[in-house]
Amino acid sequence: MLKGPVPSDARSEMLGVLITSALKTEIEDIAEREDRSLSSVGYLLLLKGLDAYQKDNDLRSARNLPLRKGRKGGGKKTENE
């Protein structure tokens, strides 16, 4: 269960993220179960993910996710890209 209300200042910035339709469906299912908006659930999941990242300091630790091929430095473009 996702706890706590989403603060009103949570909507002060916009972030566009491309996700798979399967992931969107999972997030929509969570939103429906929790009686929250899709935006609210996305915000809370980002907060939980950020908290986990700050504890481990490694994006791959949560699910052994590989970094994108062709990228160096955590996804930052190099001059040659």
C-alpha cells in the first residue's frame, strides 16, 4: 500500500517518461487498487525509487538492470554521440 497524500507542490514540475504499455498497465492497476490517480501513483513510485537509489547508490541493484548500450556515464551523451 502506498502511504500518505501527495503534497500539492508535487505538481510544480512536469516530467515526461516513455514506458512500456505493460508497465503503464501495472501502474494503472496500482492506482485503481489504491484509489489514487495515475499521476499520484507515479509520483509516489518515483519517491520510493529515489529513496532506494540513495540507500544503494546504484540503479542496477534493485533488479539487476543493465545500463543502456552505447551510453557511458549513467546515460549522459558523449561528444561523439
